[in-house]
Amino acid sequence: MRVQADTKFHLHDDGGRFGTFRIPFSSGGKDSACGLALVETRDFNQFSPEKWLSISELERFNSIGSEKIKIQFACGRMAAKTALAIFENVARSNVDVDIANDGNGKPIVSNSAYEVSISHSGEWSVGLAFPKEFAFGVDVEQMRENRLNALKYINHESEPIPNNLQSLTVAWTMKEALSKALGLGFNLPFQELAIANFWGKDCIFECEFTKHKAFRGLAISYGNISLAMVYEKKCLWNCDIHQLLSSLRSAA
């Protein structure tokens, strides 16, 4: 049964624009959902870390020397906690939700039935929340002309990726999202993330992977941003996922 995904765009008191998406799916005959949140970071100077970060997160935030990395860290946590709030039935303050990282960099949420995946690039941070029994990954990347040669190098000539900046960036975003879904980050060699099939239409792309056949990649490319989500094929969308992805352009 197809149901309407819950999509909202709003301004937050701390400044910046948020987009939240509750995306329903089913697996094994059971209904479930994942939650996606986008956070605009250009108004970070209005952001209050004390309202969003746990004690340990705040300590880590204050220990970061680079202002750019501090913003990315904080806004990534904001996006993840906004995505978690879509599901949390028990009222919890953001400062009570602690998101640490394991040895592979995978985010670990304290006292939650959900896991998160986090990414940030340019003016956007994104968080994806999903039930622990599933594997998802998310990534967002800015398209940059000065990265074209590096992107060509990363993709093997046997992969069916068109040789242009948009397609190569989308493919890279899908691969990074896969590495997060596997919980291993980039401890994997690039060939482990190889793409077997790659297709797209109207700025929406999909892919399948050579070695990790249980997963599928889904991405949208709009403006100079590529946003990708990788999920297990056993998860069947209960909404028009292409239409929902198209609505993301309203946030740009």
C-alpha cells in the first residue's frame, strides 16, 4: 500500500532552515520507516551548541580547532537528532541524546532503538535515522570541478559511470553512503564499493553494487549538491520515493 510520506520544511529558532522527511517502507510484511533531516548551516552563528549537544559532545566540539570542522560536527549532530525526533515517542531533550563514534567512525546513539547516519558538505548537513534491525547510509557532496580528476581515478574503468562531473559525484556519494551502511567507513578498499549498474533520469539516480548485492543506492542531484541514500533491497518503499526526492529541491 502506498502512503504519503511526511515532508516538512521550517525555520528553526536557532536560525537556518530545516527539512524533515518521514519515509515509510515495509520489510518482511512489517511496516517501518526511516527519517531524513537536512539542516542549512549558513546561519550557524545563530546556533546555540548548549541547546543541542550532550556534555561529551560539547567537550568534543570545544576541542576542535578548525571552525569549519566545528560547524560540520555540530550541524551533523543537529541533523541526526532532528531525524531521531521524528520517531522518539519519549520526550527527550537534545542534550540527553549522546551520539558517539565507534572505531570505524560509525555514529552510536545512546539509549535509542534507532541508529543514525550523518554527512555534511557545503551549506548542508544531513542525518538519517532508522531502526537498528536495518542497514542504511547517507551522504551529501558538493560538486566541484577541481575534484574531477580524483573522481575519475576512484572509479574503475569497468564501472558504468558516465564520464562527467555530475555522474561521477553521484557515484562517489553512493559509494560513501554504502561504506556507512556497512558500518566500516573508508576502511574498505575502493574496489569493495564498485558499482555494477548505474542509471538515472530527471536528476534522480539509482545503482546496484558489484560485491554488495543486497544493497541499492538512490540519489538526487540538484544545483551543485548530490544527496545519496543506500538501503537494503529487502526494504520496499511505501511511498513514491522519486517524488519525495524531487521535493528535496525545495530545500535548496
